[in-house]
Amino acid sequence: MILDGRAPDAIAEAARVLRAGGLVAFPTETVYGLGADASSDTAVAGIFVAKGRPADHPLIVHVAAGAKGAQALSRFAQPLPPFAQKLVQAFWPGPLTLIVTRQPGVGTAAAGGQDTIGLRCPAHPVAQALLEACAEQGVPGLAGPSANRFGRVSPTTAQHVHDEFGDALLVVDGGACEVGIESTIVDCSRGAPVLLRPGLITRDQIEAAVGEPLRDREVLDTPDPRASGTLEAHYAPDAKVRLMDPKAIQTGLDVLGANAAHIAVWTRSNVRSRSQRVLLRRMPDDAAATAQQLFAVLREFDAQGVKLIWVETPPDTPEWEGVKDRLQRAAAA
Ligand code: TXA
Ligand code: MG
């Protein structure tokens, strides 16, 4: 069932379901999350079952802004190192997740049993209203992975969530997500900031806020925490995705000529096809607009029944890193 998140009744109803240990999908500025009471291991178990996600994959815990959020922070996490505090100051509420050292005994299931926990304070007003209402009822935070089945494209509208899980799941509608790709994740549990997942907040912005260079996960010798968002093949539509330069795309279309079919093309450059059955779609020139559309475009192509999606490789600049990362993973599936 989809409820309008601007209605106070909807927030109250969603908070009631969450307080009782149920699942509710909710909007954030990045993608929709599948929420459960992060302090209840039983409630969180429901997320793993619904998503078909392995139970040792840790989830992000969403917390309110302001005083309630600060309380939640000290409940779930040990005191943050100074560089992590700078990130909180600079980017919360917003599309940034911090991996920090967990308080033993809380959020164990949400953390997938690891001694760290992912925390994020989302900027979406409906998410904040829900987190506030939950905190008032004694639910300190919401464990919330993206509200899609394991390995699939993240949802950026309430309808996408409904398409994944059907009518039995309560979905709070907050409109189409503005950011469109998942939060940037910075691991703050290893003494220096490590970029685990690129997103709208770029590495330059993070380095400027902390005043030290970001490490890459590859250069660390300590074992990596399990992060399904960092699995090679992830975010995959049904169709096969290929990243190509515009010349290769044009050559492919020319070779197939009027017989080309079941192909969708998403490019910034102008390309032409002699077939009416090729879907040509324009990619925005800027990275933020592309991110906003990305998952919806992949879902639309799937819905049209295409077998191949040819995407123009994005530029190698920091703003495009998040989009490029999601496309590479989609292409690896
Ligand atoms: O934008 C987002 O981050 C969205 C919205 C709903 O907030 N959430 C999201 O959650 O993308 P999910 O579960 O699909 O991706 C979270 C990523 C996963 O790759 C997970 O493994 C990683 O964060 N993660 C969570 N806790 C972690 C931890 N303690 N250590 C390492 N990675 C962690
Ligand atoms: Mg996900």
C-alpha cells in the first residue's frame, strides 16, 4: 500500500508499524529505503528475508537530525574520531554514510554482526518526519537498505518499490528521489577516511571537509568489511548493459542497420539508427541530472523489453564517479 508521506496520518501509521517490528519503505533524497527498527534484531531480520539478502551483509542505520540524532549516534556508535565529526558537520543531513565503530550489543543484526555500523542522517523531509516520529516512540533509528530485491536496481519512486514488493508492503511516498544514486560511503573506522562507495558528494568535497586525503579501499591491507554495494555485479537490470564510447555505439547501430531491435541507447552524443525499433534516449550533460534519472531509465528500458542497453561511458571527472560506478556494476552483471 502506498501512503502520501506529506499526510501526518501516514507518518503516524508508518511509525506505528515500525514500532511493532514491521517493515515500511520510506523515501530519502538518494533512493527509497526498506526500513525496520534498527534496535530490534527480530525486526531487522525481516529486512533480510524480504530482500533475499545474505544476513551477514550490513545495513545502513538512518537517524534523525538534531538532538534525537545525536542521542542515536551515541547509542549506536562509539565516540567518532575528529575527522568523522568534521564529515557530520559538513554533510549531515545529506547523502553521506559513515562507517564507524559500533557500541557493542546494539544494532547487531543491522550491522550484520560486524563491530562497525553504517550511520546516515538523510535530508529528505519525509524521512526526517518519520525518524522523528519513530524516535518519539522509542525507535532510535531505522535500518534501511535500498528497497529493492538483492542485486537489483535501487528504487527512486514509491511505484518502483511497489513493483518490487507488491501491495503487502507499506510504502511512504515522498516523490521521486532528487539524488537518484545511493549515498557516498566513507569508512571512518580504520583511523583514516576510506571511500567505500562513490556518490553525489565527491571525493574532493570529502577531502576538503576533513583536510586529509581519502584512501581507496584497494590500498588497505586490512580485510574489507562486507559491502554488497561494493560487489562487482550489483544494480543490474534484466537487460545486458554495456558501456561504450559514442563511436563504437554508432558503428554497432550502423552494422545492424534497419534490422536492429531490442536495443536501447543512452548517450550524450548524437547517434542515429536506421531502425525504428531502437530506443534512443538522451543522457543529460551533467552528472547530477544523470544520477537522478539513472535507475528509472534502466527500469524503463527493462519494462520496454529490450535485451541490450548501450550506454555512453561517462567522463572521468570526480562528479561522474558515482554514476560511472553504478553503470560499471550494472555492466558487470
Ligand atoms: O543512499 C543510501 O545509502 C540508501 C538509502 C536508503 O539510505 N541505502 C543504501 O543501503 O544504499 P544498502 O544497504 O543498499 O547499501 C548500503 C551499503 C552496503 O554496501 C553495505 O554493505 C554497506 O553500505 N555497509 C553498511 N554497513 C556497513 C558496515 N558496517 N561496514 C561496511 N559496509 C557497510
Ligand atoms: Mg542496495
